[in-house]
Amino acid sequence: MNKSFHIVLLLCALLCLSCSRQKLHEAQSVVAAADSLRTVGQPYTDSTQLAQAYTTLKHWQTIHSDDYARACYYYGRLLRSAEHYPEAMTCFINATHSRSKDHNILARSYSNMGIMCRMEGNLNLSLEMHKLSANQFKLAEDTILYYYALNDMALVCAEQNDMDAVNKNLALIEKGCTDKGVLLKILETKAIAYRNVAKYDSTLYYVDQLERLGYSEPTGYVIKAQAFNRSGYKDSALYYAQKALACPCSLNDSVNMLFITSHNDSTLDGDSILSITSERVDKQFAYTHQQEGLSHAVEILQQDLQRKPDRRWLYAVFITLFVIGGVITIVLRFTKKHRMAKKRQMRLVKQQIAQGKEVLAQTQIRHETLASSTKTMLENRRACFDRNCDMLRNSPNIMQELCWKDYQKMCMVVNEQLFFLADKLKLLHVLNEKEIRFCILIAIQCTQRQIADILPYSLNGIGKFKYIISKRLNLDARNLRDFLIKLAIE
């Protein structure tokens, strides 16, 4: 009963692990799809799948840290676009706390955190995040995005009215960058920096350069409207404010542009002014709500920076070790009986080995006895064969007695051993009758002169014929007689 319970428990654990692995593969495929869209400049918009991938990979962050960091970034980016700033900040923080080596994703996470801090107004924290972003892009060897991060740092410095820091960062970009998009961003940063320090001529100069280069974002219209409004050029301020409102711009910029419109358009009647004021109040309310979310997000970031280093991975290690220990304990318990059975089996095997050695020794003795008797038998056969060969070789009528001209008669009158030799040469080695006669003469150790008298060959021809037969039998000519004798007596 106990064993069955453990087996069921193990099967359930394996089933849970299999389901978990399937969810992991699905989450990784979602992250891969988001990666492919990012490479072509498009966001992944399925929030449900991203949320599931983020939740699944959170449990696997120790092993698949890169996938987890990317899931955090993509889900955080989607939450930020939906203005769920606290949740987005949490995702970006989790990405930076992961043990991922994907510097590009870490840099993008720091960059988004810096943007939210700048939107909230915490410029010092924003500058710190953009510095971390630039360092990560540098580690990733992504030069273009590194320059964009330097421009973000310059933009924060411009909001702080620190022109020296702005010029220092922009000089680093201009020194080595040739990318058109980055250079356009530099002009925008310069325009914002000079607007903030009330140098409106320089501001308009850089905005005009942006327009000549085809820069059509509403930021240029906003900068011009604010610059003209502060310079007292109401008509120009009104013109660019209306152009900015015709484009999608941020809530803060919309509030400012509506203010410029309501205070600089002399053609507006009371109802129109009330309508614009009402719209501005609504957007101001939305902007205030947005700032509350951003403030909460920045507060989360500040608390994270102040807390102790994250040790969650240690807890994960301890839990993993605990689980492994439990599994090992169960496995050892399962295998305890098997180990005892294996010991008994080993004792039986040792006994069988001992018995086998004894049987082997007896068998070896029998083999040695048999080999000795076989050797004696072969020696006797060899002696008998040599006597018969001597009698045939020394017979005065050797040519007439063996009927050398007629192969069939020869086989009938030769002794038993020579008959077997002829039969084996014909069947096993496929020699013809002429070659078999020659081999028999070699076997009885006839001289070349005797062979020449019996067979129609010259003395030189006999040597060549002997060499040819030896090659057919894969022998050296010197070993031919020994091979024939062995073939005859075995």
C-alpha cells in the first residue's frame, strides 16, 4: 500500500512537471513573437498572452532569466502605454533585478523607468535611470541606442536648466554619431534646452532646422508656440498652438496649448472660451490623474532603491534543494529493497562464479587430455602417412602402380589418406585433376626429376606449376607439402 502511494505521488509530480513545461514553452513562444515584432518596430499588443507569459516565467526566472526579463519588459511596456504606471514600473524593476545577461532588454527597462520619472518630475532619479540605460546599451554594443540614451540624459539636464551638462552629452553624440534619427533628436533637445533658459532666438533656430529636415512631430509646434507666447508674438503663438492641438500630443502639452489658444485668440466669443476652458479643465484633471499614477510608480522605484538587495534567488535555491532532497529520499526508499535483492543476487553470482571456475578447471583438464590424445593420434597418422609415402616414392613401379594417366583409377588404388587428400583438394579448394596429381606427388615427396618423369612437365615448368598452385591455396611454395600432409591426416 505504501509503495503504491509513493508511485501515485511520483506520477502526479511528473504530470505536473509536464504541464508546467508545456506552459513554459508557450510563454517562451510569446516572448519570441514579441522579439520578432520589436525588431521591425512594432509592439506586441496581446495583453492576455503577455500577462500569462509573465506569470509563467516568473516561476522559472532562476533557470530562464533572459526570457523572464524580456517578458517583464514587454508586459511593462504594454502597461505603460495603457497608463498603468505602477504596474509597469514593477515589471521594469523585476526585469532589472533578474539575472539576465540581455543588456539590451535591461537598458530598455531602465530607459522606460527614466521616462516615467521625467514625466512625473523627478529629474534626478530620471537622470540616474538614463545613465544606467546608457551603460547597458554600451555593454550590448548597440551604438545607436547608446546615443539615444545620451540624448535622454541631455533632455533631463535641459529640464534642469543645466546647459553645461546638456552640451557635454550632446558633444559626445555629435563626435561619433551619423544616424539621422539621433541627430534630429539632438536638435529637439537643443530647442527645449534654449526654451527653458529663455533664449528664444536659438529655440526658433533649432525648431526651424527640424522643420526643414522634415521633422513633423507636434513637439516642434509646442516649442514654437511656447517660445512665441513668452516673446509676446501672440498671433504666431496662436498659430502653432492650433497646429499642435491638431496633432496627438501629451496631456500636459494639450493643457498648455489650450491655455495659449484661449488667451491669444481675440476672435473667440464667450461660449468658445468657456468650451476651451472646460476642455482644458478636463484634460488637466486627466493629467492630474496621470501624475498620481506616475507618482505612485516613482514611489515604488524609490522604495526599491532603498530596500536591501533582493535575496529571492537564495530562497529559490533553498526550495530547490529541499525538493531535490525529498525526491532523493523517496528514490532511496524505493530502491532500498532493490539494493538488498541486489546484494543477495551478488552472493549468488559469486557462488555461481566459484562453481563456474571449478567447472572451467575440469573442462580445461579434459581439453588438455583431449588435445594430448589428438596430438598423439595425429603424430601416429603422420608416421603412417610418411611410411606410405616412402613406400610409394621408393617403389620401382611407381608410375604403373598408381595409374597416373587415369585419374579415376589412381583414386581407386591410392591409400586411404591420399584418397581423402585428393577428395578435399577437389571439393574444398576446387583443383582440377592435373593439379591434384601434382599435389599428391608433392605430398609423397617425389623429386622434381620423378615428377618430370611421371607428368609431362619440364624441370622449370614444375617449379612454376608449384608456385601457381601455392598462390591458389594462399600459401608460400615452401609450405605446400606441410599443408598437404596436414590436409591428408586430419
